[in-house]
Amino acid sequence: MDGKKLIALLPEITSEVVDFISSRDEMTEDEAIRNLYSSKLYQDLENEETKVWQFSTETLYSLYIQEKKTGKIEYPEC
């Protein structure tokens, strides 16, 4: 996927992950946005070369939780 397509998809992906975080972690949408945007996961999500954008919302949430708990992310092999 080229960078332009990722830029178009990123808001939708981010919105879905924020909704998932907000509902699962019982926090406001603003808190979920701040938490996601300050994560390494989000940095990787913005980078087309990492291919993180291809993961499901559930997988992205799982990776977000993993990062929160351990400070590290181990991406599944595709």
C-alpha cells in the first residue's frame, strides 16, 4: 500500500482502535486517543513500512495492551 492510501485509511483504523480501547478499558474517548497517540504502536501504525495497518482492531488492541504492560511490542508474523 502506498503512503497516500495509508493516510486515507489511518483515521478509520485509529477510530476503531480508540473505540475499542475506550469500551474495553472503561475510559473516555479523549483518554483513549491520548493513550493511543502517545504509544509506539501508533508510531508504527503511521509508518507504512511496518505493515501494522493490516492487523485487525482486536489485534491492534492486544498489541496496545502488550505495550502498556511490558513496554514492548512483539508483532505477530504475517
